[in-house]
Amino acid sequence: MPLEEVPPGAIALVDEAEYRRQKVKMTADLEALVVPDFDAVREVRAVILAMPMLCTGAKLEERHRLLATVLDGVYVSFTDQAVVSVKLKNPFCDIVDDHR
């Protein structure tokens, strides 16, 4: 039985050839993963932290596109007509949390 057909949590006995085939496949999958360059992460952090300045020079459509890329939600108080909180999309949370 190929390893892909084994239900999650089940124990499977595989022969040596199947083991080697799966090992080669998993090694190739791991090598294909893209690890962000440290400088790229630093650059993204700088862009996020400069967001207020970037938004002041942008047109309305550009601000919307920029913020929609980064934000998952904006919470507004209707009584005060003010932004109460914002929720970042997951990829951006770690970058901002590291800055605090």
C-alpha cells in the first residue's frame, strides 16, 4: 500500500523501495520550500512601519490596495467615528510583533 493511502494516525509497514521513494519525494519537497531572505524580511518590516507615510502620498485606490494587502480587518467605533483596532493578516503579524 502506498504511504499516501494510509489513513492519518494509522501505522503502516512499507518495504524498503517504498521508503526510499517517499524519502526522495519528501526531501525534494523540503528543498523546494522557499525560505525568505533575512534582508527581505527586514525590508518588508520597514515598508510596514512606513505605512502611514506611504499612505499620505498615495491615491485613494492605491491606499485601498496597499491596506487590503496587509489588513484583515479594521474595527471602527460608530459612536466616536474612530478606528478602534486593526487586524493584520497572518504573514504580517510576526513582523510587527518583533518590532514591539
